[in-house]
Amino acid sequence: MNTFLRNLLRQLLLGILLLPFGVAAQNLPPDQTAAITAAKAEGVTVRWNAARGEVASIRGADLGVRSSFSRGPGLQLTRNATYEQRTIAVLDNVSGMLRASNASREFRAKRTQSDKLGYHHVRVEQRHNNLRVVGAELIVHFDKQDRAYEVNGRYIPGITLSVAPQLSSGDAVLSAQADLQRRGSPTGDLQGEPELVVFARRTPSRLAYQLTLTYGEGTSEPGRWIYWVDAQTGRVIDRVSKIFHIAAPTTNGFHTAIVGVKLPGEGGGATNVMGWKQNTNNKYYLYNTNQQWVIKNAAASGWPDASSHAYRDTDDWGVSDPTEISAALAMDAVHRYFRDVHGLPSFDGDNSLARANVHQGTNYVNAYWDGEQLYIGDGNGEDANSLAVLDIIGHEFAHAVTERSADLIYYGESGALNESFSDIFGTSIEFHTQPDDRGSYPSRTPGMADWLLGEDSWLASTALRDMRDPSNTDTVGEDNEQPTRYLGFVLGKRRR
């Protein structure tokens, strides 16, 4: 067999053809054929998924520039356009090849990730009449010069479904619970509200309710099931378990470096942290028995290790979760600080394992210590980005130290002392770990130590608090009640 036939057979087995072979084979609509042909003439590579009859990827020098293959109205962008806005403009530009009719209505950017090369990758969900299309997702890739060089993933063209359900969301829940019961499981409790979606995963598009049922939280056999119920007939279309039965790390393993990317607020870029290789399952955990910390993922979905220990199948996590990597780096640094500076093994002085749960809540702008573990929110993108940064995790860990040592009641002035100790420790940990950047005050530099607290996460102002000048409105904003504004009590009344 010659090389050409061998390569062609390989592509066929993969279900992907390099156009223009796919164009002829699939008998595409004239408009789509014309757009693809024009793109090829300009050096754009289009790959075809023969099994699905869809474009699998589009790759070119700059897919955002208006060219002969461009379709759509041509969305105008300002100089300071976000990656999300640029992404929709790119999809508008290549819409003819995808057979998309209105990029602004059909696509919604949901998450942007950066990598160690300085590239950005934006994940996009498809929408139909403002409903999410389950089973479709595109990724738009930008290089260091912010040029879109590839679009890949799955877009499902030609959806014409009515979005008016015949079934109520309550009946959909009953249908899913009955299915669980028939399978020998508890009926489960509804988590959140059912979402009306277009379900197009391994099946023609159908209007459906997506809902989550949980049972047995904290037991040896918990359940967390995602159900899709046909919104017209009430039949269960599909179900998937979201309980990840990954075993906790044990002593049967060894420490090894895990490579990943830090949060932008911590300076971004590639880094490594000493984690754990578990011999029994060959998984790599963010877990360290020398420094006594472990990272867990509190999210219900959206990550490969949701509702589980932070783990991967490889020691190279790439850009998959900078939050987990940053949290691990912070926990490691916090433990080293308390051991090296204060001779304190872990938060209780007894070398206990410290647990940090990341991705807590949805749009959650907070972090806290609950008496047993740390919980770190992802922020909402408006007031703050992810709170998994060094001084915030140091602040919360210090609450654990205070509780297990002084046990200050979190009320009134003893509560204020509790907070102030955490602020002092958070800042001290930053100076112990990161390069000294106090000379840049009141400015901030990601991944550098300064007098500001929460500055690597906070968006609503320069910082959450200012340890050099607590009442500086240039750093903390005018509405924050900072320590220098507190003048104590006189005759039972607080003065300001």
C-alpha cells in the first residue's frame, strides 16, 4: 500500500478527512462549500469529521481577519476587546464553514485559559434560542500576538427544535427519581434547579431538562447523578454519575514533582510543586506528606476531578487547572513558613493534615476556615478572580492556627484581633516566600510580595486591605472600614 493510501485510510479510520475530499464526499450546501474552498485557497486547513458530517477544525494564520472566506456581518471590536469578545468575532468570521447563521446568538464564551507559551484558549458553548446545546463545544485558540490560529471542537448546524416543553420541570424530576429507584438506588434529592437544554450528545437534537440528583452525602456509597429527561415525552434520554470514585492517597506511593501553570494573579507561567504518585492506581495527587497538605476539588462538575481529590493521570497538568496548582503551591509555602519561622508543624502544632477545597460554590467571592478545612472560592470575575492566592490562603490558614492555639471568639474585639492576626500572617507569608516588591507600593505586581492583602485576586479595588496604609483610598477604596478608622470605645460607645 502506498503512502497516500495508507494516510487516507488512517484518516478514514479516525473519522476525519482533510478537505476538500470531505466536501465532495459529504455533498455540502453550496454556501458552505464556497466558504471552505475560499479558505483553502488562502492557506487555511479545514479538517472534517466524516462520522458526524461536521467540520472538526479550522486552522490558519489569522482567522479573525476579514477574507474571501468571511461570512457574517463582521463584528467590530474596540482596542481593549476581551478574549471572549474576540472569540465571537472570530466565529462570526468563519461561520460560513461551520454553517452557523448568527454567531452573536449561537455562541457564548464561557472560559478563557492561558498557557506557558502566552497563548490563550477560549471555550465556547453553543446556544439555540438561548438554550445551551449539550454535546457541542468549540475552542478558539489565540497565539502570543492575539491572532486566532485555530477553531476546533463541535458545532451542530441546523437545529430547528421548538423550545416550548410539554413536560413540567417537576415531572422531569419525578421521572429521573423513578429511574434511580428502578436501578436500585435511593430516589435522591434535587440539587439546584432543572435546566432546559438542547440535548445532542450521541443522538439527534432533543429538548430536555438537565437536572442533578444526589443521595448519601458523606457515606461510603454516595450518588450524584446528572439526568437528561425528554421535555416532550418524559423519557430518560441519558444519565451519568458525577461521583468520582478516586481513592484517597495512601502511604503506598512517593513524592514527585507535578508540573502545571499558576494563576495569572500569582504571576502565571509554568511551575512545579512536589505532589504524590500513588502506586496502587498510578494517579498523581496534589498531596504532600512532608508538609502535610492535600488539595480537593469542591466543584460538583466541570472538572475531571470534581467532587474528589485533586488528581490527574499524568504528572504534567498543563493548563488544566491553575487554581489547584496555585492552591498547592500556597499550602506548601504556608506550611514551610510556620515550620521555618515559628517551629509550628501544621495548624495545630501536631502535624495534622491540612485540607484545602478549591472551586467552592458558584461565583463565590470568599474563602474561609470552617474549623476543619479550608474552602476557597473562584470569585465572580467582577469583584475578584480566584481567591486561591498565597496571602489569602495564608490568611485562612492562620485562622486555623489561632483557633487551635488562642481560640479567640469570633465576635467584637476578639474577632477583630483574630482577623488582624490572619492579615499579618498572610502578608508575612508572602514576604517569606515571594520576591520583595515593597518598593512598588502602592502598585502591585503579580507573584511579588508587598504590603497589600488580596491584591492578586481582587478586582473591585487595588487590594482588599492595605497593611502599610490601611485607610489609603487609592488602594482599598473609600467604603472599606479599615483599622485606622477605628478609635476604640468610650463609655460603651464606639468612636470613629
